[in-house]
Amino acid sequence: MYGTRRCTIDAKVRVTIPSDIRKSLLDADKRVVLVPFKDECLYGFTPAKFEEWVEGIFASNGRSYDDRKPADRKLMRRLRGSAVELTLDAAGRLALGKLDAVDESLRPGKTPRRILLGLEHDVMVVGNGDRFEIWDADRWLADQEEADEDFFALFDVE
């Protein structure tokens, strides 16, 4: 999944996923696993890629998940428990409002994670290899400005 597109969250709290990214989701029967990532954005995966990502988190520490370790079980619960599986509708939209419903059941009276991430109107849908990301447009643009110097430095040859 590649590229960046500006999109709008509609009045029913849905976002249309760009067609090139949607094509990557067809093999997964249009199912998407969304995970709030830190205080930045939502990560979107096919279910299979989500499982690979979760396994990769443990592998990055030079080991694999061990159900006998309480810390591993706690992290796994957090990773899978914060994820929400949605299905693209016929128009290629994701109903982000379902995230709010899950949040309300888990954290009654607290601000939904989607709102905390600023995902209320203008968003950027960014392809990032095996996943896509949904960012608040202003946050994305500010983040890109900060990253420009490092990005262009990659191409400097001494």
C-alpha cells in the first residue's frame, strides 16, 4: 500500500478508502483491522497482516510470544483488545463510528480514541507497505514538515 490521499470523514463518521488501497484489501474479503497507534494515527491492516505485525513486535525483541509469561499475555491482550475489525461497505467506506461504540463500552464517559487522534473531518490516508494509516490532516502535514529535513538527507551523497 502506497501513496497519500486527503479524505473527509462524513456526517455518519465514515471515511472512503482510496481505490488503490482498497484493492489490497480485497483478498481479505474487505476486512480491515484498525489499531490506534500511540497518539498519532490509526493503523489499518488486513487480518493476516495484523497478526504478522503483532508477532513482529515480539520478534523485534529477539524472541517470540510466550503464553507462560504474564507480561507477554498482558501485551497481547492490549494489542488485540485495542484492535477493531471492520468491513468496507459497497462504496469502499469504513465506519469509524464503530470505534467510538467500542470505546464507549470499554471506557464509558471518556473521549473516544478517534477524537483524541483528531479524526473528525479532514484526514490523510497513507499507504505504508503492509498497512495504511489514517491521520488527522493537520497533524500529518506538521509531521511531514518535521520529517522533510531527514527525508531529503537520505539522498545526500558525500
